[in-house]
Amino acid sequence: MANPRNVFCAEQSRPKNFVALVRPLLRSRAFLMVCLLGFAATMVRETFNTWNALYLRDFLGYSISHSAALSAIFRGWSHLGPARRLGERPTGPNARSLLLVLGLASTAVALLILTSLRPAAAGLCCRWR
């Protein structure tokens, strides 16, 4: 018996073509929301990955090679860190979405804190003068 939340549960036979296969998904609000959230999370992640090395170079004054190395370490940690392991073992129907919301919220807080820092706080007073 098919799960009643499955968008294909009313179908009796296999779809005849690609359009018939995709149409139920495009009519599903949950599927479209997952696509939109996945796209938004990817854009935030890739923007941060691109911006990270520039931030380390321009704001903290590291050389290009040193900022690139630290940025690579930062990216590598995201694949090995505890958040990755937490994301692989969700329990409950809303655990994964809760983990995503908490992760994005903590990222927003960290970025807000970064915007409040001044070069003097990083020990780079009068660098640009």
C-alpha cells in the first residue's frame, strides 16, 4: 500500500511519458517548497564559500594563499564536523527541517556578528589609511 502523502499514490499504472511523471510533482506544494529551500540553502552556502576567502584577505589582512588555505579548511570542516553527523541521523517527522532552520538561523546570527566587527577589533587598526 502506498503512503497517502506520496504524490503518486492515486496513480494505478506507470506514467506514459516524462510530462505525466513530473506533473504530480509540480502540483505538489511540499515538493516545490523543498526545491525552493534547497536552492536558497545552496545559494547561501556557495555565496559564503566564495566570500569567505575575500573576507579573510580584505578584513583580516591575510595573504591570498593563507586566506585560500583557511577557507579550504573551513569548507573541509563542514564535511567532517558534528553538524554533518547530526544531519545524517534525523529522528521524527520534522527533525531534518528543524536542523535546517537552526543551522540557517545560527549562520544568520554569525553573519550579523561579523558585520558588527570593526578592523580595530581584529587588530588591524588604520590598515587602510
